[in-house]
Amino acid sequence: MTDTSHSSAVPTSSLYAHDARTKKRNAAEARFKAYGMVAIAIGLIMLVTLMVTIFGKGLGAFQQTFITMNVELLESKLDKSGTRDLEKIKKVSTFGYAPIIKGAFQTTVDAEGIETALKTKDMAKLLSKSAASQLRDFVIENPDKIGTTVEFRFLANSRVDGYLKGRVTRDSIANDKNITSAQLDFVDQLRAAGVLFKTFNIDFIIGADASDQRPEAAGIGVAMMGSLFMMLVVLALALPIGVAASMYLEEFAPQNIWTDIIEVNISNLAAVPSIVFGILGLAVFINYMHLPQSAPLVGGLVLTLMTLPTIIISTRASLKSVPPSIRDAALGVGASKMQSVFHHVLPLAAPGILTGTIIGLAQALGETAPLLLIGMIGFIASNAPTSIGEGLLSPNSAMPAQIYEWAKRADPAFYERAWGGIIILLLFLVTMNTIAVILRRRFERRW
Amino acid sequence: MYDAPSLGAQVEQQDIKISAKKVQVYYGDTHAIKDVDIEIESKTVTAFIGPSGCGKSTFLRCLNRMNDTIDICRVEGDIILDGEDIYDKKVDPVQLRAKVGMVFQKPNPFPKSIYDNIAYGPRIHGLAKSKADLDEIVEKSLRRGAIWNEVKDRLHAPGTGLSGGQQQRLCIARAIATEPEVLLMDEPCSALDPIATAQVEELIDELRNQYSVVIVTHSMQQAARVSQKTAFFHLGHLVEYGATGNIFTTPQDERTESYITGRIG
């Protein structure tokens, strides 16, 4: 008796010494944790690289090089008759303004005491090709200013801008016939005099696109309006249709083969490549229904088709997550099916529905392929609202399509703008997703 | 299969509130309730007892057509409430449920204020003419639900913030706010501690003065404490139905005896 009780008290193994199995298990766990951390580290490195690249290449687009100078609006050139008759003033083309700009350059050089061998013709080439039209627009709007001297801020052309941003160097212009080393010297002199400077450029954010020769004037503002109009169409169509469809499927529809088929199809639609929706939109909305090409209305319709499955799936998921006891409770006090859904289930599912909708909208906002197919890459060269006065029906572009368009163009100055456009697009997407996360956190309920 | 349907009726002459005849319930291919005949009296607490899966909750849910919400569920036979067949095509289940209220196993207050929990039923049925009316209904219901004193200072606090027992009494108050004639309770105390259970049982006893209460319970002690009539269900059959005292002291069927003595269950 004493023997047996004694032997059972002697431990067969010590808790301090790990046996082989335990060691193996612990090692496996440590390995698994290490894999996880490596995976996260790789992800973070990618993200940081992406962000550094985007911001490094794109931030330049938000700054632009300008040249300020006093321009004497010579009556002898702009209004020979002296009558201030608008029709006659309009007859002077932008070519007629070239001597005025040259004169202004000469005056500035003299006033600042800059010594240069450059001819005024070569000085004027430093300005953007938009300078003359900027001047002309001003004169047509303010004919009474003819004869006076007005201070103007002109865009410098993209080579000068590139020089200030480090994209253009004296080495790189060796074979460039657009700019010479002497001109760069002159730029340095202007810069030292404070006439030429680099500053924040609001026109990149609110302005319209510009032609291949004037990358310095291009902005993403009009495309942003196009995106906004499309999102309005998507929100107005996809949210009510999506919520109604999922509410019917989830709460009212009988469970049978038809609802099963519909369910499978909705899930499949969510996985259909966006370009397919583009072809569908082209065939149905433009070729068959003859809606205008390049219009945000059509873009919005196509993106609605694309967003609907996302909204339906997330809405159904959030309706499902409302506990059945709430429905029972409502039915138990004599609420009808519809009352129980609208008074109790829908309000509880609303945060989830909103989150899904915002995520769907964010997806739609970044979508490019279907827009290319329906021609939502319109070249809109004048600013809102004149260029897109018809809103949903006037041809427009969208932010991702505009970025694609810029990335395609030859001048590296457009390349910078493409990256800048990506920054703006990302800001929108991050903002929308943040709102979605906040909504989800704030209204999350636990039962 | 059962042999004492008239026993209770002989003990005390009572009005019949609900009478069920040859009720069959199917879940898809499963025959869940078989040939149940029962007469439930007004102003009486009737307890349904029996082992899990015996069909007592299913039968309870037939009495206010909550089973309609389950697609695969099919009910046959007649259930007569005050002389009207509740499964008649002309009956709107929504109207029926206003008349036959229900309290569920798990307290399920709406995630709204205590006030709105009670006021919801009267609002959708148009029972209150004015705000003052509604206030009165809310107070009366909470008083009858024996929870008024605990919540009167925080009527606008969320109902989900109450303790389990308080939530269940809130749900009972919500059920009686619509002035039902029958109150169905599906294991109302299974999620409650003994003290909360005692409070709810006390409440059920008071409710008997006005309503016909049908309670499903797993606890035989509870059935013995609160009910006047008891029905024992087993495998979808109503085995025995009679005055609670008789069922627990002199059961007629040996299955009933086995169950109440703990040999099956």
C-alpha cells in the first residue's frame, strides 16, 4: 500500500523539461508566427514603396512654374480704331499678342537689370503656349484696360517647369530643340530676380485638360466633375435598386430553385471583369438606346451595373446579420412582415448597407476599362461650367480615364501629371473607405 | 393516444378560449405534431411540458401562426379561437398576432428605448390617440409587467441595457401593451436566474386574472408552480392533458409518469 502510493507520487516526467512533442509543437507555432510577420513585412514594404513612388513622382504636379510680368496692353496693336468695339478687338488673333509679350519681356529684363544675349523671340518661348490666349481672353473681357499696364502671371512652358523640378537638365537638353542652354541661363537670371518662381498650382486640381503641346496647363478638375456626375448616377440607381432587390430576396422571396438561380447569378456578376460591362454598355446604352457617347450618364449606367452585385451582396449580408429574434419580436406584437423589415431590420442593417455602398462606389470611382469602351475619355479643354454645362449629358472624362490618357502621352511632363492625378484619386478612395470604416465602427451592434 | 382531454374541464367549468382539433404539423417530410386535440381555457395558465423536441414549442407557435414564417412548415387540422378558425383563408395573421401575443425564450427587446419597445405595438395598431394616451399605455403595461419601478426613471434608455430578467419582463410588458387575449410564452425563464424566474412567475400568476396564458417550460417545478392545467407532449403526441395537480400526482399514462419521475426526458 505504502509502496504504491509512494510510486504514484513520483512524477514520471518534469514539467520543467519540455518533451519532444511539446518542443516540436512550440517550434511549429514559432515558425507560423514568423511566416505571418514576414508576410506582413512584405506587404508593408510594398505599400511604402508604392506610396513613396506615387508621392515622389506625383507631388510635382501640384506645383507649377510661373513668370510674372507687367504687360503694356498697347492700343496700337489691340484696338487700332480706338473705338473699343468688341468685334474688332476679337479680330486680333493670338498671333497679334506675340509682340506685346515680347515687349513685356524686354521691359522686365530692363527693369530688373538682367543682362542677356537672348533675343526677345527666344525669351517669349519660355512661356507656355497658353500665355497669348490668356492675354487675349483678359483683353476681350476687359476692353477698358487697353492702353494700360497690367501685371500678369503666365505659366512657364513645361521645359522650364521641368528644369525647376529637376526633370530637365543641361545634359538632357543636348538634343532638345525646344530649349537651349542660353535660355536656361536666362531662366536662372529670372529666377534670381524673383520674376520666375515655382508655386502651388490650383489649376491642376480644378482645371481642364490641355493639348499635347501644353502639359503645363493640364488639370484634372473637369474629369473630377465627370467622375462626380457618374457617382451621382450610380448612387441614385444602384442604392435603391440594390437595397430593394436584396430586401426582397432576403426577407420576402420564397426559397426555391428560382431564387437559388438568381443568387448564383448575382454572385457570378460580382466576378465578371469590368471590361465586359463596358462592352455591354456600349452595345445596349450607346448602340441600341442611342444615348450620347462619352456622357457621364452612360458611364454612370455602366458603373451601376458593375456596382449592383457588390451592393446586393453586402446588403444581404447585413440583413442576414440581424438576429431572427428581432423579426420574431416584431411579428409577435402583431407587426406585418413589411413593418418588421422597415421598422426594425432595415435600420439595424443600415450601417452595413452604407458601408457596402461606399465600398461599391469607391470601386466604381477607380474603374477605367469600361469607361474606355464607352468613350468616357473625352478631351475637354475648357474649364467648367462652360465645357460641361449639360452635366450628365455633355461629353466628359473621368479621373482614372484622364490618368490613363496622360500616361499615354509622349511629353514626360504629362507623366508627372498622371502621378499627380493618381494622388488625387487615391485621396478620394482613402477618404471614402475611411468613412466606411468609421460608419461600421460607430454603428456596429452586438447582441 | 391520449385519454384525459375532458378531465380538466370537469374540475372547474371554464370558457374555452382556444380549441384545437386533429392538428398535424409537418416540417418538410418530418411529421412534428401528430393528431393534437386540446382545449385551452380563458383566464387560466396552461403549461406544456415534455422532453426536448417533443413538439411543444412547435404547437405553441401554431397558436399565433408564427410558423407561417417558416417556409417548409405546414399545418393541418383546425385551431379555433373564440369560434373562429385561425387558419381560415380570410384570417390575416397580423391581426391574429395582435390578439394572441407572444413572449420568446430569449429576451429580445428591440434595440430601442424602453419606452419605444412598449409603444411600438400600440403605435402600429393605432391604440393610442395622443401622446398622453401612449404614455398611459406605456406606464400601465410596464406596471403590469412588474418592471415600472425599476425603469420609470430611464424610460428613454435602451432596452438592451437592462439585465436579463428585466429584459424578459420588458418583453412581457411589450406583449401585453397591445391588449392581447391570449399570451403565449415559449420557455420565458430558461435564460433567467432563479430570482428573475421567481419575479416572472409571480407576474404570470397575476396575468392569469385577465389573460389566457400558455407557457412552454422545461421545468416541471415551474409548471407545477404557475399552471392550473398541464399538457404533456411526447414525440409529437399530446399524451396527457388535465389539471396540473392531477398530472403531477396521479398521471394516467405511464409515459407521463416516467417523465415526471425522471425516468425519461
